[in-house]
Amino acid sequence: MKPTTQLDEAYWSRRYATNQTGWDAGAITPPLREYFDQLGPADYWRILVPGAGRAYEAEYLHQKGFRNVFVADIAEEALRALQQRVPDFPVAHLLHQDFFTLQPTPPFDMLVEQTFFCALDPALRPSYAEQCAHLLRPGGIVVGLLFETDFGDSPEPPFGGTREEYRSYFEPYFDFVHFDTAYNSLRPRQGRELFICLKKKAAHN
């Protein structure tokens, strides 16, 4: 489904202003919480949450002592929500920027995917996978959730898809460490999400 409106900063700001945020779970979701709980030393990781929305993932990581967490979103309202909830989150790590214009200086160790991919115009999905690889260090990973479901013919996000489709976007750049149905999704999303952990291929270092 091709969007009938431009999914730009004005669009997303309007969605936040009118509280049209059905994707917002109000907290970090169980699959990512459990994954973060088993990560190694907090000072090792430089992490980006792109299209972060209200960024509950960044909040959780920050509270666990991860101090190199960055969030990016084109809607300033979303970044402001994180700043209000977590006043000591570094202002310099709040990137009011289009994901596709970000530069890996320095590169990230991890990118966290949580309802950003499904909010993009599906035509941008190949570019999303390429940009993820561009932003990561050698051996860096993308971890998160993708909706494996059909949302019908709505011209507005979220946009669904299949694991076969998603695999085609990421295969040129990543090895698949994990790519299967999440066992611990939120109840309304059970059986409809893929948990992914993708490692950047050496050929794209």
C-alpha cells in the first residue's frame, strides 16, 4: 500500500498533537526488555533508536546505566516527551533528524527497531536496511521487532508485510542471528511480530 499523504515531520507532529499514537505501548515491550536485560557492560554499547517516538526503549536503557544511547525522530514532540520523563537524558543525544540523513560518526554498535520500520513508506524499506548497515560498526547489530501481519489496505501507517519480504531487504547487508516469531509479545501482538537480531556482514564493513 502506497501512502496517500507525505509521511513527513508535519504529518507525525500532527499525529502526536492529536494523540493518534496507536502503536505506542506506553512502556518498553517485553521482547526488548528481556533482550536488554542480558546485554553485557553498559559502557561498551553505543546505541541508536531511530524513529524512536516516545522512546521507552531509550528510557529503559538509560535507567539501567547505558549512557551512550541516542534517539532520532523527525517529530520534536516525541523527543520532548522523553526529555520530560527523563530530565537527565543527555540533550545532545536527542537527534531531531531524519534517519536517512544520519551519519556514522562514530558508528553505532546497535540499532534498536521498534515500530519505526512499519511507519515508513514501504518504498523506503530497501533504503532503511542499507542505512542501518551504513550506521553500524563492523559486526554491529540491528535488534528489535517487525510486524509480520497484514494491516489491510489503509493508506496510513502501520504497514505490514511478511518475513520473506523483510528477509530480502536485509540479506545483502546482514547475517541473521535470530529471525522468528517473538514468543513474549504483548498480548494484542502475539503471533504477529518477528524478533530480529541481525549482524552486519564483513563484506559491508
